Amino acid sequence: MMDCKGAAALLRGWDDILILCHASPDGDTLGSASALLRGLKALGKRAWFACADGVDEKFAYLFAGLEPPAQPPAHVMSVDVATTSLLGELEETYTGKIELAIDHHGSHSDFAREAWVEPTAPAACELIYLLLAELGVALDKPMADCLYTGLTTDTGCFRYSSVTPRTHRVAASLLEAGADAAEINRKMFESKSRAQLEAERLVMESLAFSCGGRCAIVQVPYSLYARTGVRESELEGVASLPRQIEGVMVGITIKEKEDGTIKASVRSNPPVSACAICEKFGGGGHPFAAGCSFEGETMEGVLQKMQAAAQEQLP
Ligand SMILES: [Mn+2]
């Protein structure tokens, strides 16, 4: 296992770097990739990123002014990727070829030749900030905006228990470097399409309680996307809705994918471990935010399995 200095030393020796993001990319994996590739370019290196899925319009500003290099970069690394299956369609191409992984997931599997993993960091962007400082990169406004995006999205706007004094110190430095916090937070948290609101209304209609009201589950059937026109990426936030209800310790969202796979996202309040609930089904994540997936199951079947697993973890 590497530390920040080790990761910086490795990168200093490379001129040509491809940064992999996880599929269904969020603000943290994209912000990490974009800030790092901007920093590497500032050091005179060639760098680019790759992601199995397209970048959502609301994240377009992260990549403003960047152009892909003429030939594909030689060294491969990943940011915010816990395991190779999260690379989606890029998994086959890059498994076994990843030389460096920088991540903050406690469930990080040892897939890269070298890895710097800090499960106590609330966002991979916090690690990229430290890395850029170690590399001697002077932060410009675009880098600060990218890092702030990952920090704020992975911490639910600095509300989660994963936030530390260091997180706020990093955020302060990003503001000093010109990050437009108010505008980024408005884009990330206070703006939604009508389709999204309509989809959320229908998702809340499916709300079901169990475990004496301490577990709440909502469902997102695949048909919802055609019915409302909502994009899959716009529904990332619904996973946090069930846990907002008073008395709920475990909030679960089950989503049906196009191929019939069913994904469960679990959010818990301490001391209940969302990760322990998901590990039961081969998933994982963070202590209070985790996920797992099921194949060849019905929504109803998954609902019952998740309710039973939640019951086991409740005190
Ligand atoms: Mn992350």
C-alpha cells in the first residue's frame, strides 16, 4: 500500500497518463480525473481520462477547455474506483493493466499494481488535492472547481459524518484558489428537471416500511425512465430520500437496470452498517452508504431479501 508521497513519486516518472473513472460517473470520480489531468498537464505531461459512460451535461464544466491527446496515453491509473467491475464496459480492456489506484472506499479490492487508499477520506478529490500539493502544482480556478465538486457531492454538501477538519481545510484552500462554491452547490443540489421531480414523486409512492418503521424502502422500476423521461443519472439522489424519514435507521432504494439486474443502494444511520447489509450479497462501500446487485431476481424478491438483511443489522 502506497501513501501520497509514493503516488506522487510514481506519477513524476510518467509522461503519459490515462485516468480511469468508474461507470455511472459522479462528481467525485470526474472531479478527481479532471483536476488531476489538469495538474499533470501543468507539469508538462500528457494526460487524459476514460469512462464507460458519457459525462452528464451538469458535469460538462469539469472538462471545459480540455482536448484529448492525439495518441492514447501509456500509463493507466484509476480514481474513485473500488473494484474493476465498477469500470463497466472498460473492465475487460483495463483489468490487469492498472498501475496505480487512488481511492477512498473501505471495500477497495486490490486490483492495481500500486494503490493509495484512504478510507477515512470522504472523497477521492480530497486525496487528489493532497497529491497535487505534493507534486508542487499551483491550483488554478478550473482545478479548484473540479476538486470542490467531488468534495461537495461525496459529502452531501459537507453534511456527512465522513467530513473531517481536514476536509474543511481543503475546501477553504479551494475557495482561496477561486472555486465557485455557491454556483457548484446550486448546480449539484438545487437544480432538477421536471422529469426528475415527477420521477421522484412516483418513487416516493412506492415507499414501504418494515422493521417497525426503522427500515424504509423505495423502488425504481426500469419502466419509470420511459414514463417520465428522467435520465438514470438524475435519480442518483433518490437513494438518500428514505433515510430522511424520522425514525428510519436504514433507507434502501432498489433500482431495476435495463438488463434486468437489480441494484440496491443502502444508506444507514450509525450504528447500523450499510456496508454490512450489502456485503451479505457480495456488495460493499462505505460504513453508512453502500450498494449491492442481484441477477435473476424480481423486485419483490430483492425487497424481501433487503428487508431481512436490514432486520439482522438493526440493534
Ligand atoms: Mn468517491
